[in-house]
Amino acid sequence: MRLVILIFFFRFRILTPAEDAYPLWLISVICEIWFALSWILDQFPKWFPINRETYLDRLSLRFDREGEPNKLAPVDFFVSTVDPLKEPPIITANTVLSILSVDYPVEKVSCYVSDDGASMLLFDTLAETAEFARRWVPFCKKYSIEPRAPEFYFNQKMDYLKDKVQATFVKDRRAMKREYEEFKVRINALVAKAQKKPEEGWVMQDGSPWPGNNTRDHPGMIQVYLGSEGALDVEGKELPKLVYVSREKRPGYQHHKKAGAMNALVRVSAVLTNAPFLLNLDCDHYINNSKAVREAMCFLMDPQFGKKLCYVQFPQRFDG
């Protein structure tokens, strides 16, 4: 129907030229034809769509058999942020928590958070997030929680008892919600404290000045919160790696904004973990499906087509 309307439109445009402004009419018709061709080419994939399905059980049979070494590929997650006063730290924390609790081998997951504003607020927020993750991650995996970002999980208007058969679930959920509310209070206290910068600049807990007091002239900073020896959850199990990165900035040097921040994360991750696959997220893009990484691996590790694939694009779903 749209194609028929398009044909009648061009028939009218071509048969009724503007004699008093012929050059402008000709240019406008050429542009309209060009846009029409672009639209037609864009319709071809929609006429013959290709639908693909993932089979997680087959992925497990091939790469994640019980009793055998796990062969799934490691994944480095990149989270980028610039100004925690404009990008709420509690949202960034939820994104990080959803990454740390994905349904994927913990030794194969590493989360790198880029702080392009060299903010001590984000540095302290990640310290609190790492501590809360010690309780949140085992809770999610024990009860198969979805989604695994606590802010959005606890705000769901649904029957949270559905498909939950463990007798301890209600008690544990109530305790976890209380701990999350306390976690939010601590984060909000950090935000309130960050509203007014001291004249002498920010000072770290050990008394040393914060290296990022001058956001345009500071050294590079890297802090590993989780993933090292002793960084275990409350059940004594290993947690994914969580790394804070703030790249070096100097006056007179072009830093290329977000692209430069991503390049810095690639270099840091290449030294620490060097995973063959990267997943890039904004600070407000939490993972709403804990098996998303496994589903991506169904394509990227496919023995026939995996080597021909460059990336897998996840559709965005907006809350609210």
C-alpha cells in the first residue's frame, strides 16, 4: 500500500514541475527519489526476516558439562560514566550489581567501570556496591531472581512468590530488601556529601588527597574491588572481578570523550583479564535477563557461524 502511494506521489511530482523555480524543483525531486530508494532498500530485510532461536541446553552440553572444566569464553563488561551528580550513583550501582550476578561462571566475568570525571563519589559508591554484592549475588543465584538489579526487582508489581518453593525465600527476601534500603541510605549520604567540594579538595580515608581533585589534570587510577583473594561472598564463594578505572588526563591533550574512555578500558582489561568478548553498557543499562550472556554465546561460540560474527546487539527495553 505504501509503495502504491509512493508511486502516485512521484507521478504527481514529476508531471507538475514548478516552471518559475525549475532548479529548486529538480533538486527537491532528486532528493525525494534518493530518500525513497533508501526507504525501499530498508524494507527488504523486513519483507524476509530471519528469526533465530537460542538453545541454552545445547550450549551447556557443549561447553559447560557438569564435572568437566568450563569451556565458555570469558567476557569483559564495560560500564561508562562521566558525572555521578547527573548520572545517579544508585543507578550505576544497580547496573554493576546486575552484571556481577549474571548466570555465567564467575571466573569468566569481569566488570570495568570507567569514571571519566575522576569522581571520588563514584569511587566510594563502588566500594559500597562491592560490599553489598557479597550478599546480593548469592541471594539472586539461590532463588533465581529476575531481574538482578535490586532497585527494579523490588519495585516490580508482581507476585514474587510465584515459582518460589523454598521455605526460606520470604524471610531472606525481606532481609535482603531491608539491607538494600540501608545500602541506598549510604549511597544517598555519599551523594549529599559530594554536593559541596571542600576548598582543600577531597581527601581519601587514609588521609591522602584524592588524585582526581583536578578533573582535567590527574594521573590514571585503577582500583580492584572484587576478584582478588579474600573477596568472597557471604557463602564463601568467589565473586566476579570489579575494577574502577579513571584514565589519565592532561591539559592540552585531546581525550576523545567516550571513545577515549572505551580505549582506556580496552587497554586495562587487556592487561588484567584479556577476555575475547566485550559487552559495552551505559551506566543506566542494567541487564534484565541474567542468561543474556549465555544467549549471546549461542551465536558467538557457534562452531559454524561464530567466526563470521562481529557482534550481537541486544534490544533495549525502557522501564517506566
